[in-house]
Amino acid sequence: MIDICFVGNSSIDHIITKNGKFKTFGGSALYTSFSCRYSSENRVAIISNVNDKLKKELEKNKIEIIGNVSPLVEFKINEIDGTCVAEKYYDSNISITENLNINHLHVSFRKGVNIDNILENPKIKYNILSIDVMLHSVKEYIPYIIKYLEKIDILFCNMEEYSLIKDIVQKIPIKIITNEDKPVIVIKENENLIFKPRKANKIISTTGAGDTFIGGFLSDYVNNKNIHSAVIQGIYNSSVAIKKVGYLNSEDLLLKFDVKERRLPNNIIVIGNSCAGKTTFIEFLKQYFTVFTDIDDLEPLLEVFMMDDVSTDENEEMFKKVDAKIKFMHDIYNEYLSDFDNINHYSKKSKNGKGHDIVRPILWDLILENAITGLHQQNNIIQFSRGLDSVYEKEVGKDIYGRSIKLILNKLPNPTNSIIINLTSDLDVRKKRNADRFARGGHFVSEETMEQVYGQDIFVYNDVHDNCGYIDVDGMLYPVVTIINNDFLTPIELKKFLLYNLNRVIEYYNSFKEE
């Protein structure tokens, strides 16, 4: 039995880097197989076309070849501007003439690989299937991912690729996501794991680093199915690969190191008063972890404001045209239309014409419920604000945040793997941010609402230490981290501030789960 077989391209690469121009053998089949070969004693094979010189190199390194001897595709890869162009292209199918019994089959879903010829070939039998995708062609291969979704056990991709396909790959059991010098994310079952790579002191070439990671990962995983040690081997191999041009050889892999495994929450609930910095923090977080679907109750709230503004003019025909612009709040649209002459509005424009005031506080529940309706993703960020409102408190009680958080947790796919991030800022700071946002074309929260509703932080939790603690929801404890965001920072200072607090969140989440 072949322990692991890599299906992909073999090529001659002309690589342009900041360190010069290089010519080398390349392609996904080579980078993965050589990385795997020098991390293990497994029986390794490739399904790929090769030329005579490359055939001898593979045989010398005990990598079995299933394919034709033919001219190789030649690529011009410019790492400076991020382009990859085929200069010479040869499209020849690979004939599988013998029965292949493979433990782990890995297929690169990219141009030049006849995927149907591999995965529907009766001569190829395998136990485990993994695939990878390539940014330049990932959209083109979405139909193949959908077609073979039920067969795929592991997906390898980078953050940018994952953001394009995350809606369709939820059912794949294990997803391994790399992100340059940022943490590697493993999404499996109902949890996320993150592994922070070692900082590279010197980078010669990044071409093939992702494929080298895959080869290193699978060289370990095929033997023991241990995610932790497999990711570490992948990180190690790719960290060595970027210090040279071309595929790994026997002299490259000498030193070993360990990487600390951390959990990443499946759900991050970000709360805080208006203009406390929720969106800024979330946008920064998603630069590191694009695995999350972002849910904001602002969009449904703005839909209600729009309906109230249009319906106030008492023009029913004009109001009917609003329907095409509504994504969330169709229930309120239908409520208004059913008795248009006697609408009980949820909001009204503020006295000075800037912003809106809520006149029916139950709207806070309605917009949140509609924002999270149909939630099915494994990883989510939900952001919302709550403030003081005597009418609302009289109707539902004083624990306004607790009520809303419970509503969300009851809708989430993995509620136990959640953390609450509480952003706070002084009122005068938030007022200035409100004015700045409006000046840049954003929405405006009325002065009356800022002072009377959002004047103070009303979120209550059990503070354990250093603005970290927990809340109790129906007997289940959920971690809470408060971020005090009072300063106006330069872009460099802001990045340091956000990264520091993102690390705080991850470290506290992990210590809380361990305890």
C-alpha cells in the first residue's frame, strides 16, 4: 500500500524575488512530496507528469512516480507583484494502468489536474482524502469542491482562499488554514485550534511554502492522526522552505521546535456602547482570523429607520418600493403595510434632524433576532449595543445585556465555545467619535440617545482580575474580557493596542476553558 500519494503539477519555475531571479523545479506535487519524504519514512508517491531529469531526481529520493515522461509546464512567478503566468503549457492526461491502493490521497484542486480522472477512477482506492485550493483558480474549482464535498476529509487553504469558500466547506471535518506569519487555524468538529508560527528572520522565497506545509503536516498525520504534532511539522517544514528556493532536501530539516496550541472561540460576542470601538476591533480581528461570519444588528436597525422615515410621509406607493431594499426586517415592513394609515412607529427622527430616537424599545430584541435568524456557520462574531431605557426595563427587566446574550446563545451552533468582549469608552470620547463618523459619511446617533441611553456602561459581570471575568447564563459560565478604549491613537499605536488586546482575549479564553 502507498502510505501517501500527492496529485498535482510538476513544473519548471522562473521565480522573481527581492533576492534575485531563480530557476528551479516546482509545482504542488514536488513541494508536497519532497516535504513529506524528508519528514517521514512513509512510502510516498506522486501522480504527475515529469521530464527525464526530474524523474531521476524523484527516483533517487525514493518518491514513486505515476505519470508520463513529457515536457513540463513552465511558470513565471513574480513574488514582488504576486503574479503567476504559464509561459509554456502542456496539457496531457495521465493514464492509470495499474490498481492503486492508497492510504491517504491528497489532490491539488487547480489547473492542470484532472480531478474527475482521479476521484472517479475505479483503479484508485483510498482511505482518506485531502485537498488544497489555489487563490488564482479557487472560484473556478468551487463546482468540484461541491461535487466531491462528501468525500473530502481535510481541506488545506490560506485565509484569503478560505474567505471565498467558507460558506460551502462547512461539512468538511477538518480545515487547515494558513495565513503567512499569522497563526495557523485548525477548524475541526466543534472547536478551533490556533498555532502561532515562529517569526522568520530571513525570507528568500515564499513560493511553495503552502505546499511544503501540507507535505510536512501529512507526513506526520498519516501515521498517528495527531493534529498538534502534524501542524508543528507543517509549520517547521514551511519555515525552513522560505529560507531557500525550491523544494526541500535531506540537508534542510535538521532542528526541531515545538509550538503552543491554543483554542480559538467559535463565537465572539462583542458588546459596548455606541462608538466604543466594536467595529474597529472586529475588523482588526478578522485580519488575523477570517474564519468568522460577522453579524451586526446595526444593519437591521438602519432598515427600520429607513421604513420609519419613508412611512412618516404617508405615501403608501413610495413605501412599497422600500421592500426591495430590505434584507432583515420584513416582519416590520409587513406590519406597517397591513395598516398603513395607523402605523405604530418603532423610531422617529431626533429633534435636531440628526439621527433617530427609539420610541418602541422592544425594537432592540427584534433587530437582534432578525440579525441572527438562519445562523448556521460554525464561527461567528456578533456585535450589538444596549443602553438605559426605562420603558424597555419595565417590560423585560433590568438585565438587558443578559437577556440579549441569552437570546444569541440559544441560536448559536456551538454556544459553549463562546466569549464576550466588552468595549468601554468615556462618553465624551464616544461623542467625538460619533461626530467624526458622521463627518465621514457614517450614521449618526442622536445627542439625546448618546447621553440618555448610552451615557454609561450597563453591562454587569463577575470581574475576577484585570478586567476579565465571567457571566452565568442558565448555569453555564461564559468568559468576559473588558477592553478600555479611551485614547485617540495613531495607526501604529492602534495596531499595537488591538494586537495586545486580541492576545489578551485568546489567552484568557484558553485559561478559562482549562479551569
